[in-house]
Amino acid sequence: MAGRAPAAIVFDTFGSVVDWRGSLIGELTAFGQARGIAADWTGLVDAWRAAYHPSMQQVRSGALPWTRLDDLHRASLDRLVAEFAVAGLTEADLRHINRGWHRLNPWPDAVPGLTRLKAKFIIGPLSNGNVSLLANMAKHAGLPWDMVFGSDLFGHYKPDPETYLGVARLLDLEPGQVMMAAAHNGDLAAARACGLMTAFFPRPDEYGPHQARDFKADQAWDVVAADIEDMAAQLGA
Amino acid sequence: MAGRAPAAIVFDTFGSVVDWRGSLIGELTAFGQARGIAADWTGLVDAWRAAYHPSMQQVRSGALPWTRLDDLHRASLDRLVAEFAVAGLTEADLRHINRGWHRLNPWPDAVPGLTRLKAKFIIGPLSNGNVSLLANMAKHAGLPWDMVFGSDLFGHYKPDPETYLGVARLLDLEPGQVMMAAAHNGDLAAARACGLMTAFFPRPDEYGPHQARDFKADQAWDVVAADIEDMAAQLGA
């Protein structure tokens, strides 16, 4: 930490704070059983997440105008429901399934760790999710954010610099007074390139058996922790 | 209420949730005593607030480009320090005094009432303050917001419709699913014109002996309450 302390800490959310894969597989499996709709729900969830970066890249490249993540998720879902031959879903079902991203569950250390950090720092998500998704998720999961930094505030997706620098601008802080916390080395590298402080903690089960990266810190981040509670301890919170 | 209930409630902040006049007079009087700087601090605070609407009107009219409230406050303060002949203030003092708007204290019912409402609704300030001012104020006063809607998110000051409709857009709600709560009838009239629900509670001491309006509800607002705790009770929270 070299004696510096941040004034605010922003968190990557999908995978870093909440368990998108376990949450969605659990919810969709229960939904399929309750409705008698058989499908490879696990495969569909993994394919849905695999569509995440390519769909945002269409916005980043300019092929699509600014589009909220909810709407990117829905376009991917419509395609995957056909590819996975899931039959019998109504429009209301599709809306409900798409809103599953608003109902993700936190990793066990997230709420206690964030609660400790909130006592000392301004905390918020800095996520590619839209504000409504993140606000609903916080209500569902009990995430004690001070402020929600959704990508729609900036009209940009991470790792575009407008997101990291936008947090500093809105909080009237220098980039070096803001810490980006994530389980993804790539997110932290982009934040560091903008001058932010960085904190890493691994989520080795984020992608289940398909996890291929981010088992450990790739760089000497300002904080390297076991999880968010350990991060709070290292920051004296 | 006619059977409707909001999904989110946003609050006017200065005067409605926090006591700007009592807070600033108390802080500046103590500051003057500690520093041995004699001045009509009460008069300065009243004049500072009197400059609030005219300064925003310069932005609304286009005479000034978008300017954050912190910067409008500072320009007014610089003028008033000269008018009130306050001597001996350093640049650091002026910055500290200007940040007094980040350190306002809540009315006694605000934190308990908001805490109850937060359990049932998404809550946030919808204020002419900038995000950093409101986030720092929430930390200082213990205001349990889910999301901070500062005017800098919209590049507009209330009562411009972009502010009320901007909340609905960011929360992915219809305007009629959002309730504006304030101690100011004018704010509610503008919100209602945009289709929002409305809640009024009076703050008859906001302007101290200079209070001239807003002693009671001017229209049949959806909720008319004694204070924020009574509002929570009326909304079943």
C-alpha cells in the first residue's frame, strides 16, 4: 500500500461480488423443474456468459449504438433459447429469466466484507451492468453500496477509460484516490492504466469447471487478498 | 394512494432531509470562534442560500454552461465573503467552508424514516447537489441511500424534467412508479407534471425566521405526512 489509502473503492460485480454462474444455474434448474421444461440449463448459462464480452464488443466497436446490458443479455438469450431448443417459454418467462441477472447471490464473504469497508470508505459497484440491474441486485443480495456506478452512467463498458475516470469525476477525486477491486486481472490492468489503485482477490470457482484464468494476481496490485473480508482487514476496516 | 405503490422513492435533500441552515450556522459560528474571526455568520448563511436559485438559473438559462453545485456555491461564497467583509480566510478555509454543504446534519426523523423505507423501496436523493456532495453528506449524516441521483448525472437542475425523468430511465421504471418526496410544493408540482407520484412533509423551520412558504401541502399530493417517519408508516414500511 506504500502508505496510500483510497477515499473510495469500486468493485467489479459479476463474478467478483456475486456468483452469477451458481445463481443462474440454480434459478433456471428450479424454474425448469417447476414448469416441466427440460433443457441443458447449465450449458445455456455458460453460453449466455460466453456471449457477454462479444456483445459488449459490438457496442465498443460502434457496430451497435449504446445498448444497456439488460438488452444485450436479452438478445443473447433469444438466440440461445433457439440454439438450445428450449420450448414453451412465454414472453413473460423470457423477461423473468433475463431479470435473473438482477437476482444474483453474493459470495459468502461479500456482504460482511463490504459492510466493514463501508464504515471507512465510499463503496460502490463499477460494473458493466446498468444502474437498474445493479440497484435491484443490491436489494436482492443485501449489498450495502453507497452509490451505484452502472455503465449507463458513462455510456461505456469496461475496460473503456471513461468508466474508471468517470467514477473519479463523479466523486470529485483524483484517479489515484479511487481503488478498483476485482477478481479479474484484466479489469485491474485497465484501471491501473487510468491511475487508479487496485485490489485483487481470486474467485477460482467463478466459471466452474471452465475457469481458465485469474487464479492468482498477475501483477503486484496494491492489495492482493484472499477475499473481500481479507481485503477489509488489510485496509484496516 | 388509490392502491398504487411506488417501486422507488427519491428525496429532495437540502431542507427536506438535512437541515442546511442550522448545520451551516452552527459550523461557521464554531469555526469563527475557534479562529477568532468575527462575522455575521447567520446572515452570510442566509445570503448564501438566497444565491442558490439565481445561480442555478444562470445554468438553466444557458448563461453558464453546466456547472456543478459545489462550484456555484463557491462563486457565491467568494462574493459574499467580500460583501460581509469577512477577513483572514485562506484558500484552504474557503474550501473547507464550501465543503460545509457536504457535512449537513439530518432532521431527527430522517435516518429512522429512510431506514424503514429502504426495507421496502429503492431510495435515493434527487437533489441539485452533485454526486460527490451527496455521497459525502450521506457518509456524514448516515443516510442509507441505495443510489445517489446527483444533478451532474443529468447535466440539469430541478425543476428541469430531465432530472425526474432521468431517475425513471436509470431505474428502468415508468415515471408513475417513482415517487418524489420533498418539503417543497414547487418540486412536487414539477415532478407531478412529469408523471411521478408525490409525497409532502413540511419543514416549517427550514428557513428559520425567514420561512415564507411550504408550511403545508398546496395540492392533494399522493402522500401528505408529518415527517419521513410518518411517511414510512403511511406507505406500510
